[in-house]
Amino acid sequence: MALVVAGGAAIGAVSRFLLGAAIDAIVSSGISAVSTTVINLLGCFLFGLVSSIAFANPRLSAFCGTGFCGGFTTFSAFVILLLLQFPVSAPVIVSIGFIHLLGCPLVYWLGTTCVRGAQR
């Protein structure tokens, strides 16, 4: 099972890296915490979906949830990027932090709600 989780985490981490680079190139804000926030919001939504699906195969659940979503999202990288970008503007950094901290649980709930609504 550990290899299944590791495989999902590897794919999630590479996906995070590629999506982060793409967002940074599009936004061109110079604030890397923006792309990490977007990725973590998306990852929490996906985790809400994945954790609410009753997978017939527990390996698939571990691959998608703990593996992919765990490798895709990263709070530690967010904190580091947020602190590195602090000289940009304190109000912007605080705003991004609040969006992140309030948005991630909200979109997780949204993901679980989507699955529950589809199962009715």
C-alpha cells in the first residue's frame, strides 16, 4: 500500500510543480504564494471529492487521497513562500493568508457536498 501512496504522491507533486509554474507565468505577480494558494484550494476541493467517494478498491482511494492530493497540496511550501514574499506588501500577504486559511476548508466542504449531491 505504501508504494501505491508514493506513486500518487509523486504524480501529485509533479502536477503541483507544473501547475504552479504555469500559474506563475500567467499571473506574473511576483508572488509565488498566489499559485500555491490556488493549488491548495484546488487540492482541497479534489480531496473533498475523493474522500467522499466510496471507492470499491482501497488502493485507489489511498492513491487518489493520501497519495495524489497529499503530494499536490502543500501548506509548508505556502508558509515559506508567504514569508519570503513579505516585503512585497503586508496587506497583500495577509489577504492571501486569509484566503488560504478560510478558502481551503470551504472548498473541501464544497467537494464533499458535490459528491453527496451526485449520490442522491
